[in-house]
Amino acid sequence: MGPALSASAATVALPRVSGARSAWRRLARYIVRHPVYYGVWTAVTLAYTAGFVAVGRLVGWAVEGVAKGLPHAEVSRRVVWLVAVIAGSAVLRFYSRTLVFNAAREIEYELRNDLFAQLLRLPQSFYGRWRTGDIMSRCVNDTNAVRLLMGVAVLNILQTPVLYVAVVATMLARNARLALFVLLPYPLFILVARAIGRRVHHWSLLTQEGLGEASNQLQEVISGIAVVKAYAMEGVTRRRFDQVNDALWQRQLGLVRTNAAMPGITLLLPALAVSLILVIGGGDIVAGRMEVADFFTFSFYVFQLAFPTFIMGWVVALVQRGAASMQRIDELLSVTPSIAEPRDPVPISALRGEIEFRHLDFRYDSSDAREPALRDVSLRVPAGTTLGVVGSVGAGKTTLASLIPRLFEVEDGKVFVDGVDINRLPLATLRRHIAMVPQDSFLFSATLAQNIAFGRPDAPRAEIERAAQRAQLAKDVADLPNGYDTLVGERGVMLSGGQRQRTALARALILEPSILVLDDTLSAVDAETEAAIQRELDAVFRGRTVVVVSSRVSAVRGADQIVVLHDGRIVERGRHEELLRAGGLYARLSREQAAEQGAAEELALAGAGS
Amino acid sequence: MSAAARAPTAGSAREALFEEETLGKAYDARLLRRLWPFVAPYRRQVTLTILFLFPLLLFELAPAWIVKTGLDHIIVPAATGKPAPEGAFLGPLRAPSGFPPLLWLAGVYFAFSMANGAFTYLDEMIMGSTGQSAMRDLRAAVFDQLQRLHIGYFDTVPVGRLVTRATNDVENVAEMFSAGFVALMRDVLRMLGIAVALFLVNARLASYAFLVVPVIAVIAALFRLKVRAAFRSIRVRIARINAYVQENVTGMKVVQLFTREPRNTRDFDAMNADHRDAWLQSIRYDAALFAAVDLASSLTTAVVIWQAAGLAAAGTIYVFFDWMRRFYTPLRDLSAKYSVMQSSMASCERIFQLLDTPPAVQDRPGARAPERGPLGRSGAVEFEHVWFTYGAKQGEKEPDWVLRDVSFRVEPGERVALVGATGSGKTTLIKLLSRLYDVRRGRILIDGVDIRDWPQSALRQRVAMVLQDVFLFSGTIAENIALERPEVGPEEVRRVAEAVHADSFVRRLPAGYDTLVRERGGNFSAGQRQLLSFARALAHGADVLVLDEATSSIDTETEALVQQGIHALMQGKTAIAIAHRLSTIEDVDRIYVLHRGRLVESGRHAELLARGGVYERLHRLQMAGRGVSAAAS
């Protein structure tokens, strides 16, 4: 019995926006899509129940033939009946299981597709608010819980009561007094099973917590392994881990103890019933009030009912968990994407590349009580020119860059591309012609070539190689085990920070965009390579719009226009020389960095000289 | 650090990629043998559960026999008027005189069932707790191994995967006890026992009953193969789906920026449908297995009844019903157990793979620490022609050297500074001194002994290292300074904190030294964290200090304190400091300038300035920078 206990660990994530009713309504919409499955299944279940009751009666009937010493032909006739009904029941059983499980899998499939489609629609502001772990838990654990609800739980919740009604009716008809005695413990047992189930749930939550603590400790030790080793702390950390490990072990023993009660109690239920049949039913037979056949029929029923009864407690828990999970899924599916296709898009298919910000104020809605990220930013980048954006950490540089491809929602009338409000440009057009290289240079688990061709999956190999060349990546490719076909990303070869950044750059270059936005893209690339990339970009992007965001002054030196951001405001603007002469923040940044970077350059000269 | 692209070997990359996809055998004797040392301490419990099989079998089989007695000796004779068969009641089944025999039998029946329940409970308890206890030990072993592995290993394997080894994988192996191998073994023994008992009761009837068994065994084996294949593809597919979703969620910005939505929707749908179809297939096999076992047990019933006519009494039929049902139950959840076994074995394999990874930095046999001399006389550090690379094994071509032929000597109590651009190898150099990595060529000596001939723990008692990014553990400030060294009491903690000028800020905190460190020190400023790490290093009591000064601009408030702290920390020790601000090091005994892994200049501050080389130019630049920022603020 493996109740999906892990799902509950993540149940405490967000306030419930949409209620249970909305969740059930959504689930109902999935269910009605499969009328055939559920319709046929209901019919099969009813037929199976009839077969089940009949088998019990036929067993008794056939055994009675033996007990009474009837002729072999008569016994054979009864056995043939029995076999026929058994065979029919087995077939029905097969279908009753497959139909409902298949329906559950279909629903799981649709649910998962809808979730994924929703994830693709949701904007960056959503991903700032929701944690990856929470989203994943909804896509993995919660769809699982809903699938269990729609499968095993539905099967038992609907089938078991029908079985009960049919069996009780038959038993009452045969021997009402015995039926009452025998069946009395069954409903009681459901309560006992539920109580144990709750204990199990309690302990498994504790165990999950314990596991969480153990992983936190491990994570901490691995992250701090340099300190652990440098200070010979292995013994200390081991003792700390032992504490967590022992606590986890204690909880697991608690879980084992609670779980262990289940099988024992389960076998007591039919045992009690059979001893009652023995004394009461046996007495009735001796007294001539009951047939020997019924002894067997009753025994057959009590054993066959034990298992469905036994799992009822678990099934009820499945329903509860499934409902909670559906609610969490519904919550995610109910989020309205704040960035969508404009209702009246301006039909533009190509961009020249002019960018304009008009008195732009911007505040992330995710973090409450935070200062606006941008204040009163007005700026025009003529098509084909280069804009440099500098400033210290938190000045708003990345925010400004992210607004150009509309990663975050802005009010109307604030950001324009080619003179058109970006909220009115078709999203696909906008993003096809703007290539942004984000700071974190995330790569997917695919080959290097596939990563470079991410925005143009059908790009020919020659273009992929050219993009790599331009991003100064080509010579690194030669060192990879399979060249362009090397698997990279989280599950592949680990590239260095600089290599990842250059791959991300190649991924943008292959799009041949009208506007290229570089968000501190080359921070991990050494100065020499950076200069080479710069030369390449100058050549390739002559006549196109480039926005370079950097905390390093050297990266924006050659820009047609440089703005300096401080606390979300543009505090200085102009060309490199002008800003240096002005002697403000830019000049200061420039000198400070010259000292650090100069060190590298001076040393490079010295090294070359020696 | 930034120098090397630490490309792991092709093999480990493959392992990383296909990890979730390798789903090997459900039974692997080699792995079970490896697991034995973890189970061995609990062999008494294991033996006990095996011995438990016998009473359990008795308690499981007896009740049906009791019903048989009631049927054959009391009920059926009364109903048919035929005489009861020969043979007496078995011992305890005979009711005491004056006691209604049926009531007595029912009581005994229930008593046996209670005993069965009690034994089952005990059995489950022992089995489960043995498994969990063994797993606790296994978890500790994984933890130890992680701490033994050298630092380079952690550059190539993601943290999450290592955490999984000690948590989820170990949990999976524990399943082997409750639902896997052990349960399977016991099931087989139980089935054997039941079969023997049936033959003892009525050999002819038993042989008829078992006519169906070979058929069902073949069917079960066939379905098992099918289910196994189906399960394998399901696991591969669900792992793929989860990885894909995870990756898309993490990289959603890129997905949207590059308008990959239509393509990814298609790709996802294909994966999702694949997964569903694999399930639909497995459901079919699983339901078929279910139905087949059902059918078989019912057919057995029919065969028994049919053949019993004239051969056996009603009671015997009852016994056969009951026992055959027990015989078939384990067959039913065979497929579930099988898949549990598979994933347990796969986890087991992964765990042992980790445990088998030899640590690259190991103590030599017979490693012994040299005697520590008096303060100021011990702690001489010498680098002799040291070469180092992070890259894979040397050989293929000229490796990407991070340090090239570095030689220098620091006398006891001397203070030296390392200067150089990012990537010149400074940080690497101090990591080598603590033996976080081993040198590739040449050697490093402390007090004249190669550090590879020291036990690592002794070496690290003598060398205190302060890294740029200060790592604080969860716990209090005092705990982070003392690092649970018994000789560092609360007073000593305060003394060292005072010495490095950390005391003033700690005392201003509401809980003082008992303030909890949150999220790796997120509740302290960079400067405060530095001060704490100085206190920690001082409390360590080493006579060699290696220090990587923080580059990140520290708040001006603590800046001055940090400078004083560094000076206090270096007092009386052999100190090697990486300096980013040249102002810190004007009074050190010697300055070494590193460039691309080579030492290019060395001397005292004044000498180097006078020489007019690289150092002089660097110094001029920094002074200019300071002048400007001072003017601006």
C-alpha cells in the first residue's frame, strides 16, 4: 500500500485564491470529456457486481452437491456453471480496472498539457512570485494525486458500495440474523482503518520533514565543504548529521510501528466474521435453519469483502488529497497571464529598431513595499545606434533591459518600438526581432548546436557555426568531446561561466535580430575575448540597434549614447568622453574599475613583455 | 578559479544524463552482497523474522483446519444425517465437557487469528525497523564519503544529485526490506509451506488444485516481463517529463524571449503522450495479470469442488479454498513488488557508485604530523616548483596550467602578500596549501615535511584558511566561531572576537553571541561576515594563516574594522594573504606578484615601488582611483 504521502508536504504554499468548488468544476470538465470510458465502466461494474454475488452463491451450491453426496454428473453441472460465471467475472474485472485507470491517465495527460501550456503563457512577473519548487510540485505531485483520485479512488468509491449493497441484500435474504452479526464489524472497521490511516499520515509528514532536515544539512555541508575541510570540521558535521539522522530514524520507526498495525488488524476482520459464521451459522445448520451451501457462500463473501473494506480508509484519504491537489492545480490554471497578445495589434512584421521610453516608472508587483525599480526614465535610442547602460548593482539596469522585449508588463504609452506602443505589437513579432541575452545565460539540456539554434530550430549547421564563431565560441567547441553535438546544460557537460555566456550570445546572434539586448552578458569572459567579441559585434551590428547593459564601464565605452542609472533614475547621459569630463558618477566608476581592471591589463602587458 | 573549464570526463557526463534512465535488474547478487555489511549488525533481527515464518505459517493455516473440524465433525453430519468420519478432534480443538463445541471452536479460531495478528504485527515491526536502522547507517556512510571526497568532485556533480543519494536513494533501498527482496523471499517460502500443507492434507486433491499453478506461473512470468518493460519506459518517460518541465520553468525567460512556445508545446505533448501510452499499456498488462490470478484461484476452487466429489468432505474443500487463496495472494502483487525491487536496485547501484569513488586527496599510509615547535619557530611554508591544473588527467595535450613552476619560501612568523589579476592563480595557491587539492608537480612543505605526508586533519589544525566568501553554518554566532572545538569556550569566543574587532558589532545584536545565523549569514553584512571568519580562524589556533581578502566592496562602516582585524589575525603567525587593496599590505615582509600562474616579481613594498615595475604601476592606478572616489564622496 503506497499512499502518495509526499504530495501533502507542499500543501502549505499560497493562500487559496480559488475555492474547492472551482476545483471540482474544473475537474468535472475533464471528466465529461470521457463519457464513453465512464459510461461503459459503470455498466461493466454493475455486471461485475452481479457476477460476484453469483459466484458466491454458486460456490455454496456446488459444495453442497459434494457434501450431500449428489451424483457426479450433478456436481459437474454445478461446477460448469461456476466456471462459466467465474470466467465472465474475470473478463469484467479486467475491463472495470482498465477502463477507469485509462480514463485517469487520459485526464492526467490533459491536465499536464494544460498546465504546461499555462506555464508557457505566464509572464516573468509570475515566476518572480512563485517558487520553482512550488510550480514543480503542482505539475508532478498534484497531477499524480488527481490521477490517483480519478483512478484507484473512483474505482473503489463507486464499486465498493455497490458490492456491499448487493452482498448485504443476498446475505439478508439467505439468513438475516447471521448477516447482521457478520456484517456488523465491517463499518466499524472502516473507522479503525481511518484512525490508523491518520496516524500513518501524521508520521509520514514527520518523516518527510525529517528527510527535509537531512537534505538541508547535507546541502549545507556540501556548499560549505571548503570550510568543513579547511577547519577539519568533519567530526563536528558528522555529529550534527547524526543528530538529524537519528531524529529521522526515530520518526521512521514511528511510521513503521503505525504501519505494522494495519495488516494484523486487517486479518482480524474476516477472522471475526468467520468465527461468527462457525458458531451461529453452524448452529443454524445443525438446527436445520440453514443450508450447508450458505456456510460457504457467507465465508466467500466475508473474505472477498475484506480487502475493499480494508482499503476504504486509504481511499478516503486519496479523495481528500486528490481534492486538495486539484485545488492547487486549479489555482495555477486560474492565473490570468498579464502579458498576452494585444487585442488590436498593429500589423507590423519587421522592426527597424528604434526604442523609446517615455516617463517610465516601473515597480515590480511581486515584492511588496519595495522601491520603484525605475523612475521617470525617458530615453530614445534611434534605430541603428548603440545604447550603453551602466550603474551599480540594483540600479535598475536589468529591469530597463527586460522591458524592451516585454518580459514584464508596463502601462500603455510608456515603451515604444519603432514609434509603436509595445503593448500593441504582436508578441511574436516583437520577440522575433529583439534578441536578448539575459544575465544568467541559462542553457537547456540539449546539444550545443540545439542550444545555439534555440530560437531557430531549423537553422542549418553552417549558420550555427557562424554564430558560434562570432561569439568567439568556436575554438572552445573543438575541445568538447563531441563538438557541436556535445550535450550541455544541467544534465550534460558543465561549461565554464564564460563558455555559457558566449553560447547564450551565439543563441541571440543566430536570430539576426533588429535589436540586440546584452544584459551584463560578458562578465565571466576574459578581457581579451571580450575585446574580440566587441570587434565582431561592431562589424555585425553596424546599422542595427544594440543595448549593452553592464556594470563595467569598459563594456559601454564605444556606445553612441550612455546612460548612468542610480536608484532607478537616469542621473547622467552622454558619450564616454563627455561623461568622463563631467566628472560625475560615471567618471568615478570608470576610475575605480580602471584600478582593478588596469591591474589585469598592466599585468598582461608585463607578462607579454617578460 | 575562473581559469579552468572543469569539463568532467565523458563517462561522468553520460552517467549524469542517463542516470534516471538506467533501470537495471531487479536482482543483483553483487549489490546485495555489498549491502550485507549494513544489514549484518542486525542479523539477529533478520534471523528472528525468518524464524517467525514458522509460527506465522502455523497461525495462518490453523484457522481453516478448525473450520474443517467443525464442518466435518459437527455441522455436515447434522445436516446430512451421515455419520461423522473417523478420527478425533485434534488436541485443543476438543471442547471441555459441558462447553458448546461450536462455540469452543469459534473461540479457538479467533484466538489463533489473534495470535496471527500479533505475530504479523511483531514481524512487520522487526522487519521495518531493521530496514530503517540499516538505512540510517547507510545514510551516515554516504555522508562520511561525501566529506572524504576532495573539493574538485563537488565542482563536477550538482549538489542536488548528491543530496538525493543520501535521502531518496536510501529511502528506495529501505523499500527493499518492506516490499522488495526480503518480502519476495518470504512470499516464496510461504507459498512453499502452503503447498506442502495442502499435499499433506490430501495429495490427490492437491495435485489437481496445482494443475492450474504451472499455467498461471507461465502467464505471470510472461506478464512480469511485459510489465517490467512497460515500467521501465514509464520511469524513463516521467523522468524526462519532470526534467523538461523543471528546465522550462527555470529557463522560461529564454523560452519566451526566443518564442519557443509553439515548439515546446509540441515537444511536451509528444513526451506526455508517450508517457500516457506507456501507462495504458502497463495498465493492460497489470489488469490482465490481476484477472488471470483471479481466474486461476477461482478455477482452482472449481477444480477442487469437482474432484472432491467422493474424495473429500466439505471441510477439506473449505481448507483448500482458504489455503489456495492465501497461496495466490502474493502472486497478485508480484508486479508491484517487482518494480519496487527494480528501483531499489537502481538506487543501491547509485549509492555504491558514490561510495566507491576514491577520494582524490587521501592520507598516505603511515602519515604522521611533525612536532609543532614553539610559536615563532614553527610554520615554515615552502613551495617547490609547484604546477597545478584543475583539468582532467594530464597526458592528452599540454594542460591548462593554473600554476606554473611556483617556488617560494615563507619563514616562521613572516607575513607575505600575493598580488595579481583575477585568474592569475592566487586563490588556487592557497587552496593547495590546505591540501584541498593536490599539486600536480613539485611539492609543498610545511616545517620541512611534504604536506602529502601529513594526515589531513593535522595539517588543517595547523593551517587556518579564510576564504573570500565566508561560509556560515546554521547555528549561533558563538557556534560558528568555536566550530564545536571543546577547548574554545564562551570566554575564548569572546576573546578572539575582541581581538579581531568583531566583538563590538556582535554585542550590539539583541541576542549577542547567541544570535542565530540565518540563510548562510544573510542577516549580516559582508564586512561582519568577514570579521566572524577572522574570529573563527583565530580560535582555530593555527600557526599558519592563509587569507583571501574580500574583493566585494565592504560597507565603509566595517571596512576599517576589517583592516584592523586582518592585522590582529596575522599577529605572530606565518601569514599568506591575497591582497586586492594594496593599501592593506604596505607593511608586509614580502610581496609576490603572480601572473598567469607564474611568480613575476617579489620584494618589499618600498623595493617594488622603487623598481618601477608592474607593482608600481598597479599601485599608482589604485591610488588614483582612491583619490577620485574620495573626492566624489
